[in-house]
Amino acid sequence: MARDKTLYTCRDCGGTSPKWLGQCPHCRAWNTLDEGPAEPAASASRNRFQGLARSQPVATLADIEAAEVARTPTGQEELDRVLGGGIVAGGVVLIGGDPGIGKSTLLLQAAEALSRQMKVLYVTGEESGAQVALRAGRLGLEGKHLRVLAEIGLERILATLEAEQPDFCVIDSIQTLYSDQLTSAPGSVAQVRECAAHLTRSAKASGCTTVLVGHVTKEGALAGPRVLEHIVDTVLYFEGDTHSSFRLVRAIKNRFGAVNEIGVFAMTERGLKGVANPSAIFLSTHGEPVPGACVLVTLEGTRPMLVEVQALVDSGGPSPRRLSVGLDRDRLAMLLAVLHRHAGVACADQDVFVNAVGGVRISEPAADLAVLLAIQSSLRGRALPRGFIAFGEVGLAGEVRPAPRGQERLKEAAKLGFSVAVVPKANAPKKPIEGLTVHPVERIEQAIELARSLT
């Protein structure tokens, strides 16, 4: 009996190889080749991505009429913020997150709200229709106009889309679908790529807004080939601890709006509810100021948020540890070296732990100054004054560099009742901000001395 031909496909880039290799020859990633059956030549030669966009004649850029795309609110203000104002006709959205974090719950709520003004189809491949109905009952959703299809066959789903002609469609999830054109199992690289391409083509041709739910790997990245993120219009990630009641939805790609916007939700008995004042989540409620805590004004997309950064410095012995949660660990090691070199604060024999309250992840360098002030506060055992905030990037030479949109950060802090701010000199406001005393600094040693004088 002849053995079926096999092909090795890279789960990162989708490239193929006739034999297993430790490193993908296309994207140079290690240990990403998975074995699967080779597809028929006719299927392999077909252009899977043909028709993703309607062909247009060549035109001069200045002669092309560019109009604002019409948006439809989803009924979830925080979700609309991440999407850029609402859904766009023909747009394809990919949303990923850990199991049980609330992807299906949020989309079911949005689908119910949209079904009151347009035709909506909810395709579930992981649950039965009865399970979706039970969830809707727990969330208090009527579902009188929401159409539900429990199916994993791509061809039958496409036929239903053509018959129903919905304006909004949810596919939960893309990893459960399979196409009869391919022999590989559902969830494989070939199946995910083929199904996503067909659904995207259908969305662009019919104008139906399509949301694809994607699984994530143990590293937190979307499972399947990276080409999946390239062909969709918007990529959203669910963040947060499943043991916490708060969730963050972050946009990392958006062809119709700004990226790095976040939406903040609270998980309740009635589903996910938007949080109007997210700064309250990321601030600890101390009765009195405590050593090692410093409030940072960070910027998430267009929204300034106040986040408390906590540091704990303790004797570490011969092998001190450096641990950070919500902040880059390598950057923490660099900041400790800057603190020692330019401010004379030595932590070489100390364990240093840094945490961003509330499970938020801070990636911008404007958190540097707040981290260093929290570390020196914990080391000295002296709390920073009540109503104290700080932000600014710290360079290797010890200089404190300005942060973008510093005026908005200061106004947000003043609005929430903070009274003392240490900021880079370039971010000092030209006009005084009522209720807020601003101390501009140019170097890290100035900031440390100022913090000591205020305590």
C-alpha cells in the first residue's frame, strides 16, 4: 500500500518544506514545522487569496475620492473605542485571548445589540445552539432577532451566509472550521489559512462585517499562521487574569482606526460591562501612603490612565533576583544600573520586585521615572507624599526625556485629585494647572533628590 505524501508547514509563516527541518527556511523560526498530508496539486496551485479585494482600474492618487467609512456602534462603548468608533461594512476582525476570558460573552452581547438594527448571524463551532441559548439566558439577552448556526463545515457556512445575507457575522472559532477541499484536520495551518481566506473573500464581496474568534498559544500569540493576522483588517487581543473581574481588549492592528487603543471591561453576572473610569482599577486604595508605591500616568492609545507601580527591595544574598510583572524585565535591569551609576543608589545585593497594579501591561518607556522613584522609596522605607505622580523616560546617560502628550497626562492627574508631579523639563506646562504643583527635572539624580526632599 503506497504511503500518503506528507508536507511540513510552518505554523508561523505558513511556508512549506518537503522534509522536517529544525529551522523554517522561509521565516527562520525554530521548531515551527508541523507534519501534515500534502494537498492535491490542483488545490495547491489555486490562488487562495484571489478576490480579497475587488480589482480597480489604475488611477492617480490625487483623483481618488476618499470618504470617511460609515461605522455602526456595537452597543459596547469600550469595544467601539477599540474598533475606532464601531464596525465597518465588509471589515474582518480577528479577536484572540485565553480560554474563558470572555471572548464569546462579549461577542454575544454585541451581536444581540446589533441584531435590533441589522441582520446578524452567530456561527458557533465549539458549542451547540442550546449552549449558546443557555449563555444568552444567563446574560439576560432576549435573542429574538439573533440567528444562530452550529456548524464547522466551511462550505455549509458560506452557503448559509449567501442565503441569509447577514450584515454582521461572528465565527466562533476559526480553529474549529474545516474545508472539504483539504484533507488536513481542523485547526491545522492549511485549514485555518484556507477558511480565513474564504470568509474574508465573502465579507469583502457581500459587505458583511465578520468577526473571527482565534485561539492563542501558551505564549499568548494567536494560534495558526501569521498570515491570518495579515489578511484581516483588525486584530484585537483580550488581556487580563481570568481570576480577576477586569478584562482589557487591546487593538494591535486596525486599518480603520488607531492602534494600541484599549477597552476596559468588568466581568459581572450579566456579562462584560464597560468601565468608564479605568484609572480607578489600577490604583490601590491605601489609607496612608506606603513605601515603594508611585503613581504613573501612562498613555494607552488616546486615553491617559493612572497606574500604580509598586516596588519591593529586600536583601537578596549572593544571587539577587530581578522580577517584574507588567513591565519589561530587561529594562528593569538597565534602570537599576542607571540608578546606581548616576544617582548613587546601589541595589546590587538586593532583590528587586516591581509590579503594575491591576494586571495591566506597560510597554512605553515613560514608566521609567515612576519605577525608579518607587524603587528608591522602598529602599529607604519612606513613602512618597499623597497625591504624587511621575512619568518620563530615563536614558543610559541619566537624562530624563519627555513623554508624548505630557499636557494631557497632567490634566488627567489633576482631574483625579493629584497635587504633586515630577515630570521631564520638556513636559512642564506653560500655564499653571489648577491644583497641581509640577516639578520639572532634567536628570535622574535631580528627581531622586527632589523625592527625598518631599518625603
